[in-house]
Amino acid sequence: MVMGAFIPGLRRKYPPHEYVSAILLVLGLVLFSLADAQTSPSFSVIGVIMVIGALVMDSFLGNLQEAIFNMNPETTQMEMLFCSTVVGLPLLIPPMVLTGEVFEAWNSCSEHLYVYGVLVFEALATFIGQVSVLSLIAIFGAATTAMVTTARKAVTLLLSYMIFTKPLTQQHGTGLILIAMGITLKLLPVDVKPVYKRVSSASGSSSN
């Protein structure tokens, strides 16, 4: 929402209850993550920094894509996905080559051929998910899409605790309550006052 207020082509203004909704959602996720850090045996601050950086870049990208959709209505979701992938590919390959992850992955896939099939299914699922997210951005905007995807992540976290029987603490429950409050507040309808047009007095009685 902050990015959308400054990116050229958008300059969006949101009602106060949407800011409150976003704050509740973020606080809920923060509390949930902190509780997870206390109960998880392996926790690294580097992961938190990486997640924050990914969120910042994701918010910038979502608003930029919305601005492109608004300024060029003829742009399709497939074109946007192709351009985003082409731009992101050169940024990902050099670090993986420098760290040696590409060669490790290549050797691992050669030893376990079934991984290629898994990668194909994962690529298809990723493609469907990205097209769905781009459709949400084009129709409802970046802020609403970010809240939908964030709510999906919260549901995924909750399911992981239910399926793998991880311990749920009181802090987890508080985080889930704040997340639910944020989503509920976002779903509240906005009161829009009707606009009445003044009818000219020169009109005939039948037109009135």
C-alpha cells in the first residue's frame, strides 16, 4: 500500500480501514513467526532478512505490474509473466553459478532422475499460480492481491501445524486472531455515496 502511494501511474489512496487491516495482518504474521522461532529447533536471522527483502521487492513488483496494466490496458497476463521471467532470469543465474548451486543441483538430478518429473509439475503449478496472481493484480489491484496471497500463506502455516502436529502456543493463537481480524476488516463493504446529477430546469415535464 505504501508503494502504491508513490509509484508513478498509480498514486493510490486507500481508506483508513484498509491501512488498519494491513497493520493487523502484518502484526499477526509477525507474532506467528516469532512464536515459530521460539519453538523451531533451527532458526536463522539471515532467513528473516531474506524474507523481508523478498517482501519489499514483491511489493514493488506487484505495484509496478499494476501500473503497467493501468497504463497499457492491452497488456496480457502472459506478456507480463514472460517479461518478468526474462528480467529475473539474469539476476538469478550468476549468484547460483558463483556459489556452485547450479552444479550441485545438476549432479543431484543426474543421480535421481525422478526429480525432473517433479520439476515439471512444480513449473506447471508455479505457472498457474503466477498467472492467477497477475489476474488478481489486473482486476483488483496490488494491495488486495498482496493481502490475498498473505492470507494464503497464513492458512498454509496453520495447515502445517495441524498436519505435522507442531506445538501451538498462545502467541500463535494471538497471531491467528489478528490475521483473522485483518482479513475480516478488509472484507467489510465500503460505503459509497450516490452521485446525483442536477437536471436542467429547461427540460420538459415528461423528461422530469
